[in-house]
Amino acid sequence: MRDAITRDMAGVVMDPLALVATHARAQHVLRTVLTTFDREGVKALVVKGAVTSKMLYERPWERPMSDIDLRVEPSLLARVEAIAQKQGWVQPDRSKIYNTAWLRVDGLAVDVESTVGAPYMSSLSVRAMGERAERTDEWLGYAHWQAAFEDHVLLTCLNVWKDHLVHALPWSWRDLQLFSRHSRFDPERFARVAWRAGNASVVAAIAEMLTQSGPSAEADGWRRVRHSLGQVPRPWLLQWARWLQNKPENALLLGRRLLARTASDVWSKQGHAVLRMAWWGLARRFDPAQDRGDLSWKFPITSSVRSSPLSLE
């Protein structure tokens, strides 16, 4: 697995100066947005590359970024849109079905979501994440809301799964590997968080994939997670993912999407997730203005990477 990630990461090598410049611009935009949100009473959690680049990597610019990711409570999305309008930030898209707003600030995409993964993928809510979040200047160098470590790892697992597993960006997988080497990574505590969130089966599948790199500190951490999880409700998830990967990319597309969305071990949430996915599909087909979803503008440097799936073998 690590070799596959390294190969895919090598496929997006950019000019180091360009990477440094992109990170500097992203950090400037992030601070601008967070300062504005704080002033307007919007509590936003910083997740994914904007913070993992500093938390997990010796050289932050080695972690590619295509956008800035924030999480807010669903009730605050309308206020986020009002702030964007007041500040003159461009809002290229909005998904009322998925409770997400996409902004463009100084030319950089800012992804503001209100769920952990897609809706109904987890029993962990952004509200619960916010209650456990810590106000700190760690990593970013100024005060911001930082999600609890285990919550952040779980969110990353769900985003990898949501992106149809094999088509997740390689640096998302690399984040998961590096999380397991961090001093705060406690496999037993993380396993308990996964169980409480109803995501033990998905985390078990991802942990099994991350242990395939052989003996290493990264693999050992995820091996301990898998051991701590014990018997999970749906141990067959990884086998299904492997089976789907062996099919042509456009074949069984619905099956891939269903597998991606039904990440929760709670049956009622699986049903709600499928209904929400169907609602989104109908909205795009019959009334695109209600849920446009054209996000090609967000990924100017990563579209080619997304077409290169990682091996599940």
C-alpha cells in the first residue's frame, strides 16, 4: 500500500517553489476566513490538508492541497453564505441537499461542509466534533478551533471511503499513514470512537488496507486499531471493495456509490444515506439549478490524480 501511495504521489510532483507559494496563499486565505468567521460568530473547525500539512509533515508543502476544508454546524451555513456575500467572496456552488457551501476566496477554493463524510455516513456530528474541539494556536500559529485528534482521523477515514475508496487522493491515504505515527494516536481510543460513531466496519476495512505495507510503524499502528476493533458488524466490506475494483471503472457505478455512502453500521442511517444520494441524483437530472455540483473549478491540479486508483490488493 505504501508503495502504491508513493507512486501516485510521485505523479503529482510540482515545482517546489509553486508548492511553497500555494501553501503560503492557502494559509493567508485560511486566516482571513477564520478571522472573519470568528468576528461573525461562526465556529469553524479546520480539517484535512490545511492543518495536517503542519501536524503530520516535516515540510508542510510536501502535502498537496487543492482547497481549504472547514466544518460548521448545519444551522450556520446560511450565516456563512451571508458572510460570503458581505465580504464579496465568490460562491460558485451550493448544495442544499448535502448542506455544503463552496466558496472562492482570493482565487482559492474553500469547502464549508456541515457533516462528517456525506450525510448519514456517521453518527458523529459536526456539533459533537465542535463540543470536543479545542481552541488553540497549535500548528497554525494563531487561535483556531482544532478538532479532537480521533475525530479528525475518523473524518479522514470517511472521506477516503466516500471518495469511492480506490479513487481517494493519494495524500489522503498518506495522512492516514502518518496519523498512526503521531504521538497522540491511541489505537484503542480511536477504535472506541469508531464504534460510538457507528463506523467500526469501515475503519476495520481501511485499517486492513493500511496494514498491507508490511512491518513498519505506520502499519503497526493500524494493525493495533484493527485488533482493538474486534469483530465488526460488516467484515465483508473490504472484500466487496476489492471485487468492485476489478470491474471496469464505469461498470457497477451505482454499486460503488452505494458502498461509499453506506459507511454507517446503523441500518437506518444507511437507508437515509441512499435516499439522500437518490435525491441528489434526481435534483441534478431534473432541476440542476437546485443542486449544481459542477466542481471542476476546485481541482485545477488534481483531476489527473483522481483518475488513478490505488490498488486494494
